[in-house]
Amino acid sequence: MKGKVSVLIVLIGSLCLPLIAQRRDEAVEVRVESLQQTPVGVSLTLQAFNSPDRLHMMIGLAEARSIYIAMHHAKPERPLGHDLFKTFLDRNGWRVQKVLIRDLQDGTFLADLTLERDRETQVLDARPSDAMAMGLRYGAKIYVNPQVFEEQRKSDGEQEQEKDAKPSEPEQLKL
């Protein structure tokens, strides 16, 4: 009986693993469409390839500058932090394989920076702006999990509802 249960567990496990792997492949490739300075930072827009989906996020001015420099293959007078990290990776045989914006939680985007060396891969948790600044320096592709687009649409819808909601009447003070 124990043998049959073990075989069943292995069988179920082997059927589930491809499903887990498929979820990673569902990520949508995007490109940096625009960087727009605002009074509170820089608005970055990512445009999905072969889809109308867009992702908007606010990033810092320093990160936006680094992304812009990488996009235009410019050389700053002095190396930026991302340039220094690239030099470190290059000297140790690593390169950026891809960037994945994996989640949106409580208004915060979460990303992974995937590095590779020989046949070894490491995934580092990173801020999306830093991950993109690094990835662009290597010509790496940027991906977004589909649920991130959905979470942002849901969040945008809730913000619109709050704007449309009538403010409640202030209560009268009783003396």
C-alpha cells in the first residue's frame, strides 16, 4: 500500500511541475516606452509586445537617469552605481539573463534579476528600477507577470472609485 501511495505522490508531483514551470513562461515581454519627470519622481511606462497592456510605475530620479543612460548606450563622466555593479559582474563571469517584474503588493512592485554564469543561475530580489537599469546594460529582456497588469488595473479602478465617491457631509458640532 505504501508503494502505491508513493507512486501516486510522484505521479501527481510530476504532473504539477510542468504547470508550475508554465506559470513562469506566461510572463509578458515589455519594453521601456517612456520616462516622464513629475513633481514627485519619474513616471516610467512599460509597453507589452503584441498586447495593449501597459504598466506605469513611479521611480526615483537617479534610477531613471541610469535607465535612460543604459537605453541610449551613453557613457557618464563617472560610473554610476549600476555601472560599478556591471563591472563587478563582468569581472566575475556573470551576466544579467533577464528581468522579471513578478508582483504588485500594496502599491509596491517586486522584481527578480536573473544572473547567469556558465550553467549556473541565480535569482536576486531587486527593485524593478534597479533590475531594469542592470538588465538594459546587458541587453536583457524585461518581463512582467500577467497578474501584475491585472493588479494595477484593479488598483487604478479602486482609485477612480474613490475619486468619484461623494465626500461625506461633515458632522455638525453640538455645543
